[in-house]
Amino acid sequence: MFAAVDLGSDSFRLHIGKYEGGVIRVVKSMREPIRLAAGLDAKGCLTEPARQSALNCLQN
């Protein structure tokens, strides 16, 4: 099994694949809208609620 995670500013994506017959076949995909860019402060840093939201998403 293989997994790929895309942590974007708008959403987090997870793809799980299985190697079969020389190719990787995706067996499960998930997408969670996260909207990290909306959680930036005046200095361009993530606010604590935005960081917590991202961590909660990854833990689930």
C-alpha cells in the first residue's frame, strides 16, 4: 500500500493506492476542505484556530 498526502491552502487530500500488475491503483481518496489561507493573521502566519483545524483534520 502507498499513500500520498497533498496539504494545500484550500484543502487536504489523501490518496491510498495498491501496487498491482506493475501499476499503482488508487483504492481510496479523501478530500477535506480546510481553507488555511483564510486563517492567516496580519503577518501572514497561521492563527492558532487555523493550526488546530489543520491538526484535527490530519488526526481524523
